[in-house]
Amino acid sequence: MEFIRPRGTRDFLFDEMNNRKKVEDILREVFENYAYKEVKTPTFENLSLFTSKSGDEIVKQLYNFKDKSGRELTLRPEISAPISRLYLNSMQKSPKPIKLYYFGNCFRYERPQKGRFREFWQFGCELIGARSPQAEAEVIAMAHDSISKLSINAEIHINHLGIIRGILNHFKIQEDLQKQIMILIDKGEKKTLKNGIKELLKDNETLQEIILMLFDSTGDQNILKDVEEYLQDYDEIKEPLTEFKHLTELLTIFGVENYKINLSVVRGLDYYTGIVFEVYVKELESQKQVCGGGTYNLIKQFSGEDIQSTGFAFGFDRLMVAIKDLKSSSNLQVLVAPISDNTRLKSYEIAQKLRRANIPTETDLFNRKLKKILSFANNLNVSKVILVGEKDLKERKLTIKNMNSGNQEIVPIDNIVEYIKQSLD
């Protein structure tokens, strides 16, 4: 019988896992510099958590099952709903705002293709209970700092949904029809949008023209001036436009520069209420979106509690594809090598001393001869080999071999930890 991994999943070997850990560590550092704290939710949840938000149609995309007690469960397809559930279960009485972040795997039963897997990872955050332009600016700044620290060439595209929704409300477009229009805009294809709204808004050429104008509005802050002038007769957009302009002023204060105003960004989800944004890496072409977020009220859908959140999630796997210059390198830089069987036990003792001083260390566990141990060290690409010989031990010394230069140095055994730490700095 041949055993292979399930379709749409991946195995990550040493180098790739090392790189993924580096990216994870960078993101954790950025998020925690903004005073966010990590939470973890279960890998599976009650099925109703997702069907109550998205309807029964979502079941087709889920890995759902019954447990031995007949409860309907599912592997989580995303983490924002579990975070809302976590808030309702454990954090309602916590002082606001609540800053949290998460990192975890998600599962969707979709057709695997380039950049899309059935098991994938999300690294995201939520700022709960602080609906304000400054809160939105800080969250966007955190996304900006993350991609900067990862040296990714990307653009942040920002919109305020109050503009398009204000226009649709002005023309008294029903909620179901608004959803269909937002979905068409979210697809990002002008021809599809043009044909779709022509069908949906047959008797309203003015609204069709406005929607297409907004869809084409991408650029710097001058876009907002143009929109304000073009739609000056529509009172419903004045408040969101004012908020949007205030946000751009705050983004300058927060040091965010590489962003564009893009009024075609709508995120396609009902619970977004204000600012939305997406991060694009053009080189990834059809998979260019590596992050999405904004301000939303998902908690209200579950409990009726009117509390706003601002957040975003990185598609961690797409981030890994976007990062080109990350060199794969191991933390391991030291190997302790017994020159003979008589010094083998002492070599283990020395290795343990180094490990407990937080120095990643390897040793020989296969009773190899010295020549093969040095070959093993070369394969591991360690920079230092500590040679443990009988004569040196009698003199309370060790020989350190530099694997790059071939030079050797004698070091007192009592100073070995300090010497290795200094030599690796």
C-alpha cells in the first residue's frame, strides 16, 4: 500500500520550516511592538459558528463531520469567526480596546491550484472596541511595518465602503441587490462588472455610470478630491469622505507611505462597515493579494452586541512565495566531536553545557570516526567544531576548529561557553 499526503496539503522540510519560522518571528515582533498579544482558538469549531454567518452554502467548502456524540463540527475555514466566539465566551468584560493576534492553519475544500491549498495558514490581528480613524491608521501601519520588515515590494490599497454604500442607499437599492453589486465589484473585472450592473440596474444609467467611475478611481489623495467634486450633490457620501481624508492625514503621522486610494476594494463581505484595505504583490499576478482587512462588526452577527473591530489577516503561504531574498540558514553552528571513544562521554557533557546556555549544538551519536564526524559537520554547515581529545582534557583545554578557515585554537574548558558565544556574535 502506498501512503501519500492528502490532496491540497503539503509537507514542509527543514529549510522551508526554518524560513517559515523566521517570517513568523518577524511578524510576532512587529505585532507585539504594537502591544498585541497572542491568542489561540481550536482547530475545529461547531459548524453553526460558520453557517450562521455565511449560510448553509458554505458547507460545500468545509471539512465538516459529526463527532461520536453526534455534534456537528468543522475544521475552521478562517479565524475571524472563532475570534468573535472567543470574545463572546471570555472577553466581553475585558477593558477596551482589546488588541490580539493569532496564527493558525485553516481548511477549505476547494480545488487546489497555484497558491491555493486545502490547508493554509493565516497570521492576523484584531483591535476590538476602538472604532476610530486613529485605530484604523494604527492597524494599517502595522500591516505596512510587517511587509517592510519582510522586505516585500507591495502596495496597500485602501477604500471606505461608506462611499459606495452611501450612493446605493441614495438610489434606494435594496439590500439583496447591494450584495450582488458588491460581489461584482469585488471580482475586480471591469467587463464583468459593466455587464452585471447593466443587467441589475437596467433603468438606472446614472447609477451604472457612478459605479464604474468609482471602480476606476485609483491613485493618490487627489482621487478623493475628484470624487467629492463629481458626487457633490450626494449628501450620503460626505461623512465617509471626511473620515477617509482624516485617515490619510493620520497615515502620514503613522509613517505609512506606500498606499493607494482604490475605490474598487470592497472585500465582498457584509460585515465590513467602513475602511477596507488589501495588500498586493504584483509579481504574484492572479494570487497578488497577500492580506485583507478593515473595520467590521462581525460580533453583532453572533450576539447583537454593537461592537466594532478593525483587523487584517495575512495569507501566510502567499507571504512565503512573495519573499525572494530570505536565505535558508540553520541556527546550528557548533558540533562537539570526540576524537576517540574515550572522550565520547565528555563530549556529550560539553554539548549539554552549551545547549543549556542557549547555544544550538550537535554532537555525534553514531560512534563515527573523527574523519566522518568532520564530514558530517560539513554537511550541517556548522562554523565551529569542538575537538575533544584525551591530552587536551588532561590539561583542561579544548581545541576549536574553524570550519571556514581551517584554523584551530586552544581554549580553556571552563571558558568554552563564553568563547563560543563571543565567536558567534
